[in-house]
Amino acid sequence: QVQLVESGGGLVQPGGSLRLSCTASGIIFSVYAMGWYRQAPGNQRELVAAVNSGASTNYTDSVKGRFTISRDNAKVYLQMNSLKLEDTAVYYCYLNARTQWGRNDYWGQGTQVTVSS
């Protein structure tokens, strides 16, 4: 069974920084993509950033130039700088991988990021 464990969320002032980490465990044959989604109250879950097996990255427009995604095997990180109030959300780690059960999506439990003065 594949599990994703996130860490690094918390409370930060506007303009501050946080670094999210996510580690995938279990028997994983191939990682196709890892990334981060977020969901604020009353909003749909949205893609924040993703990195695929070829190391290509993708960011939502609102975080370009402020957030950086990186990956090391089955770990993915999100460095968040110049945080804004509107970045407040629950951040979810995402994995698309092939396991013994085929190719599937997996999600972490979420970590709260609150930007507030």
C-alpha cells in the first residue's frame, strides 16, 4: 500500500517562507509525477505545482516566481517564498505512480498552511 506523508505546514506572516515535504512509501515501480495541490475553504482543489518523471515542472500562475518544486526519488518538496494571504489553504501531496495494482493517483492527508499577520 502506498502512503504519502506530508510535513512543513504552519503559520507564517505575509512575505514569509515555508518548505513543505512529502515522502511516499510502499512498493512503487515507477513514479510518473509528483506534486502539490491546495484547497482553501469554499474553493475547489487546485494544482499548485507538479514535476514529472522527466523533471519538467508546472506551476499555477499565481505562484510562479515564488514557489519552487523539487523531487528526489519518492520525495517531493515545495519551497514557498513571499507568501501571501491568499496562499492560505490545506496543501495536499500528490503522486501518480505504477505499483503492483497498476498506475494510480495517491494523495496525502494534507497539511495546513496559514498566512496571517
